[in-house]
Amino acid sequence: MMTSRSFDTAKMAIDRLSTQRTDSAWLEAQQKAPGARFMVLADLSPVIRSNEARTNAALAWFSPEQIAGFRLPVSEALFLGRDKSTGDNLFAICVPEHMARLAPGGAENLRPIVDLRSLAIQGVMPPNDMMLAGEARSLWSWHLNARHCGHCGGTTNVKDGGWKRKCWACGQEWFPRTDPVVIMLISDGARCLLAHEKQFNDNVYSTLAGFVEHGETIEDAVRREVMEEVAIEVGDVAYVASQPWPFPHSLMIGCVGKALSSDITIDPSEIETARWFSREEAAAMLAGDHGEGLLAPGPYAIANWLLKDFINGKI
Ligand SMILES: [Zn+2]
């Protein structure tokens, strides 16, 4: 079932150095060393470089000297990991948009700032850059909501290059949270079930998805979500692939589920319409030539990969 995909994290080209990053002296030395490179996120969006036509984009990386020149807070940089090919240590500095705009030289160098979701949809940035920007965005999203201790209300301080916060008052440690989301292609063997949700663009149909709840297995989450949203009973469930989704800090767990019933009853609070599609129809949606003008999510989304596997008869 497992196949190589563009977002396969096994290909991730960094070493997170999770043992070393707990050493604050080591981390501080790395931030000042020549091999340190910093990306800048302003209001959660990365500073990028692109060609004039904006058909190719890449993350902008800055040296410690450049970051010092912008007077951005190096000491608060998140440690992303070490680039396995260059040996460079990669950091992310996340600031409010106005801080980047008003930084010395910021108006010239800390632009353009582009929303990561737009970059994903446009498909203009290499997968490795998307992954690094996603890592920084999701980690910083967590920090923005973890400044106070959930136990005593005290202020929490950043530790381990951003991979922990610790309450100064009660000592409670807090770790970045990831929200597991199941996303599932439900098939009866010949057809797959896709739904149109209110927040989707017109004519876009996608796989069902939902958060995994406490005390629930991935398999049960798939069965429950499908029953809640379209009232289809699901039997066997299998894992296919996963995708980090930094909006704000989810992990999409791609599954395939076997439908045991076929009559759809939608939950109108979540779904606008849902229906069954043949492999031919699904292929036409991906190709953009479906007879009714229906579309599927683009290659940035794990739903696209699940659909391709279904069309190719792999699931
Ligand atoms: Zn506390």
C-alpha cells in the first residue's frame, strides 16, 4: 500500500538533532556560527524569493549578520534542524508583520511575504522548502497560543530551540501539540465517495476528513466521521500515507475505508453534497474535464494522492 509520494517525510533532508537542541549553550553558539541560516515568517507567512513571473519560488535564507542587521530577535529563533546535505543549521524567526516591515532594510529584503497555503495551491515552491516552512509555521502557531501555563496560568518560557515551553511559576513543561486528522477515501470497490463542503471552492469535491478524538483509534475515527457526515457504514480501514498540514498544526492521516452501505444521508451542518464517483469520473475531475465541471483537490493535498491511487486501482 505504501508508495513514494512528494510529501513523503522519509525524504526529509534535515536532522532535527533532538538531543543537542536541549543544550542552550550549544544552540546559542550555532545561531552565531557561519553555517546558521534563518528563514523569516511574518504573521506566519514566509519571506520568499521568486522569479518575475512568480512561477518559481524558494524560501529566502539569511545569515546571522543579516538577521542582526534587521534587529530581529535571534534568541527567540526556532531550531528546525541541520541540513543533511550542506551541514547548515536552519532556524526560523517568526515576528509580527509590522516588525518585519519596520526592520532596518526590511522593506527591501524581508519581502515578498506570501501565505503558505497560497504557495501550496500554486505549487511553485519545492517540496523541501514547503516542508521547512510548514514545520516553522505549525511550531510557531503553537507558541502563539502557549504563552501561559494551562495548569497555573503563569508565564511560560521557550526552551529547546522552540520544542518546549516551561512555566516559570510551577515548572510544568509544555510540548508542541499536533492535531491528528483522519482523511479517508471511502470506496465500495468500484466507486469512491466524495463530498462538497461549504468552504470549498465551487465544484470541488474531496475526501471526507475529521479530527481524531481522545480514546479513539484511527480506524474508529474514520468509521465515526463517515457515519456522522454521510451515514455510510465503513468496515475495513487501512492506512495509506500521512501529510503534515500546518493550518495550524495538524497531521493528516490518509486512509482507505471499505463501504458496507451505499445510501448517503448528509449532515447539512458539515456537508453540502456528497455522492459516489466511478474511477473514470474521478480521473476526469483530476484532469479538469469532468462533464459537469466538477473538480478534485490539486496535487498539494493528500486527497489528490488518495484519489490517484483509487484511479490507478491501488486502493
Ligand atoms: Zn504553571
